[in-house]
Amino acid sequence: MASQWYSLVAQKLFLANTLLARLESDTKRSAAETEALSQGSAELLLRARKTLLVMIARYHQHKAETPQTLAELEALFPYEVHETRLLRELAETSGSWWDHLDQVESALSQPPTTRKNVTEENIIAVSVEQGPDRSAATLRKTLAAMTELAKRLEEQHSEW
């Protein structure tokens, strides 16, 4: 049963990879198309992360639960589980792929911040607010790290 969940994780990662390949291509496209490819790949990575949580629950015989967060996954176990410890370390490590996805999810879940119009009176107060890096290269690094972890977990649990 867990292998079906691994297949679903792998599918989401493959689809994100497909969108990233389009984003990285030199094709001329509109700003809306570029944003759609960026957000689409980010959303697929976020979906893959949630599916990864369910996959881990299935590895540990929780056949009906569908944890949506790391905290929900951790709550399923009365004891420490290697996978949850690994994910918790990633969640608490600044710059990790889990942390990157947390930032992306937060940014995509909020309306864009209103920027002040530049006039002579307020030019000093103008600042450019940067969100998380959603460049193709950064999303690809996150994708690669997620793919490696999912593959490693599948191999580890298929041996048992």
C-alpha cells in the first residue's frame, strides 16, 4: 500500500519537474505564463510534501489517517519515529527544502503586499519586499532534495 503512495509522491514530483523544465526553457512567454509555471510547480511540490506525510503514515500501518502537517503526522505515534525526527530536523533547519516550502506556502497563501507609490514626499520610505525565492533553480533544488528523500524512504521500507 505504501508503494502506491510513493508512486503518487513521485508523480507529483515528476509533474513539478515538467513545469520547471518549461519555466527554464528560453521560450518567450508572458509574465502571466511565467507566474503560472512558477506557482504550478510550487503547488505540486507542496502537494507532494503532503502526500509524503501520508506515505510515511502508511509505512507505519496508519491506513486511514491523512496527516496534512508534520505535527499531525507526529501525533499519530506514541513513540519517536525516524522519519518524523528527520522531517522535524528539516523543518527546524533554516534553508532546508522543508523550510523553503514553508516560506513558499506562506507567500502563496497571502495576497501580495501593497506597495507605496513613489513620490517625492515618500521616496525614502519605499522598500522592495522580497518573498521566498521561487526561481526555477531554487524550486529545482527543493525538488531534487524531496525526490532523494522519498526514494530513500521507499527503498528503506521496501527492504523490510
